[in-house]
Amino acid sequence: MKILTKRQIYLFANLYFAIILSLFITSCATSDDQMLEQISFPEKEKIIEVTNDYLTFKDQKSYDSIHTYLFNHQAFLSSWESSFDKFKSMRTVFDQITTDEQEAISLNMSLAGYESYIHLVREEDGALDAVRVVSDPVTATMVNKNGLLWIGSKLVKFTYSFIIEVENPTDDQVVILRNAHDGKLPSFGKLTGIERKNISRTVTSRASDNCNNVYITNPQRRICGEVYSGSSNYQYIIGLTKHQRRVSLIWWSDNVEKVTLNVTGTVTWGYSSPISVNYSGEENNDNKIEVSVIECLNPCVLSSADLDGAHSCLCDNNEEPECFTNLVE
């Protein structure tokens, strides 16, 4: 048997490494291609169409399957949405609110024209938090800015507090639903309440045992952290970190260099065994990071939850406030 020299061994080792690296890169590229293929699959399967400016799902099963798919691929929500022409989701429209619009709404203290996708939540000190009408980022990607989508022959409308379902609505009813909101509910359709409960929330705009510091240089800026459970046609738990600026009495999302979110713990549905949750993420040059950390299709009962949240940012003047939440049910 011929004995290889050290130089030959070295050359073979480098060749082997190059082959392995090439295979790894090829497999990664294939995975990305497959992911993009999956993202666009609903359109190809013709189970979703764009009707006017909202999505039409073939039936309830199609809607549920897409919702589950998007929940499992939340990093690709924008890519999935952009595969549909002439459709813009509530999530995107809310994120694109301009500074001028924020200033005008705050000055006039009026949401006229924005009620379908902006809701103002009053806080303990009298200030208002501007939030998206549909809290769950997955559902907010599937409805238009008016909170509308079709499932078969049924038109579904989401307001902040209700889901309204109407079978085979008339043209007049469609117009009414398009403009409906919590303060202007229709007299027809099936109403189902939307719950948001056990909200663990903390902010850096005031002294708090749950924050390691507050904004020292700018009291008109803050980090807001939330972990909470909710239910609509799904049971879910949302984790959220957002950086905000205050305009008059209203807190609005405001971009910073980096926002981060960590959620860990356990959740139990019904009589099943506890499910571990371990989410960690960040967004750069953005104002928030949000995720549906776990969900369950109704009928489903949340038996217990014990989740710890950590919320931070690399903010103005290089400040790095961090706050903590704990959701216990």
C-alpha cells in the first residue's frame, strides 16, 4: 500500500472540505428555493383569490391551513403577502402610517378615516397607545386594512372587539362592513367577541420594578413590552416589543437601531402535556418585533401558561433600556 505524503494528505483534506462546503451551500440554496415555492403555493393551488382589495379563501379548511402555514413561517409574512397583486394587509398599512398622519391624528384627537385599522387604548396615566385593530400578526396579514376577508360565500369582518360574519351579503352590507368599527357596529351578521386577557405589560416611560432603567435623555420615548393571551377564531399568545414616541397624548411606534424580544416558558392546552416555548428574535432599523409564539385552533382551551418576556432596544443616544414581563395563567 502506498503511503501518502503529508502534502498529499493536506491536499486531499482541502479537497474534501471544499466538496462538503459546496454541498452545504447547494442544500441551503435548495431550501431557500423550496421555501419561496411554498410561500407562493396558495396562489398556484387557486385556494385564494384577490377580490377587489381583499383575499377570498376557497373554504374554511383552506383558511385554516393557510393560517397554520403562516403561523409556522412568520418570518415570511411580507414575502407571502407580496405574492398577491392589488392586496395590502392591515399589518402593512398600519406599519406604513406616516409621521405626518401621526401628528394630524394626535393634534385633532380623531381617528376619522383610520378606525378600521387603528385603535387607541387608554393607559393608567391618561395617555393613549395607538395599536393595530387586529393584534395577531398572522391574521393581520390575511385581512385588508378594513379587517375584511372572504371565506367561501361568507364575508368576515374583524374589529378590535368583535368578529362579524355574514353569509352572502348584499352590496350595501359589504359597504357597511367595510366602514364598521367598535363604535359603529352593524345591525346584522353573527358577532363573536375577541378576548385579550392576562396582559403582562411594562413600559420605560415611568419608574418600574420591571425595568432596569428608564429613558434618561428623552422622556417622550419609551420601550413597551407585552406578553398576553387572546382568542378570536384561534387561541393564541402574543409577544411584543415596540419602541414609541409620544405625540401630544398618543404613543406611536418609532424606529430605532434595534429592538429585541425573548419569550420562554411553558403553555398547556386542555389536558395535554405542557409545551415548551423558547422564542428569541430581533429587528434592525424598525420600531417593533412581534410574534404569535403559540396558537391553537378552536375549540381549544388554554389551561395554564407561565411565560417570561424580555424586551429591549438599542435606542436614541445609544441608550439600551430593558424591561421584563411575566404571563401566568
